[in-house]
Amino acid sequence: KHHGREYPREYHFPPFFTLQPVDETRAQQARVWGALVRSYCKHHGRTRLVLAEALDHPPFANPHISRKLKREAAEYFIVEMAMQNGRTVRAQRCWCFGIDPWSGLRGFRIGL
């Protein structure tokens, strides 16, 4: 339990913070990350995250096991989350995205 909420069991497993090389495992990992980010944002009433600011904090980092998601992995999971919601996105240097708590990703605001 962190910050008054439960995290999925994978959040406490160090390999969860590393992009997995096996396609099937990575696809499952992407589903869990998408659910985790949506749940985190809903729990904290957040509708927008700026990736550059979020990487050092939950849900992208777990200080209890000294792990954090690398930017490339976070970008991959955000793109997967967008595709799961019928959106497409292009990678840029700064990622800002909105979360609709009921349906997942609401939209991207991407810029420098």
C-alpha cells in the first residue's frame, strides 16, 4: 500500500519496471501498466500527467524497491494505452496526456 491505495502485485516485482523482451509478456505488462496509470489518476483526481515530471514518482517509480520505469518504457506503455483506446500518437520530447477515468486515455497534448 502506497499513498493510501493498493497497487497491483506486479508493482512490487522489480522486472515490472523493465520493458519485457517477450512479446506476450510485454503485451500483458502493457495492459497492467495502462490499468495502473488509469487507476492512479482516478484515485488522485488527476486528468493530466507530464511524463518528464511524473517519472520519478508513483506510479512510474516505486521507492520501496528502488525501481523506476525508464522514459522509453513509459513512452511505449503510453502509446500502447492510446492504441487500446483507438488513438495514435507520435513520440516527442515532452509527453503530456489526459486521462478519462471511465474510458482510459482521453487525449494527448504533446509538445516540446
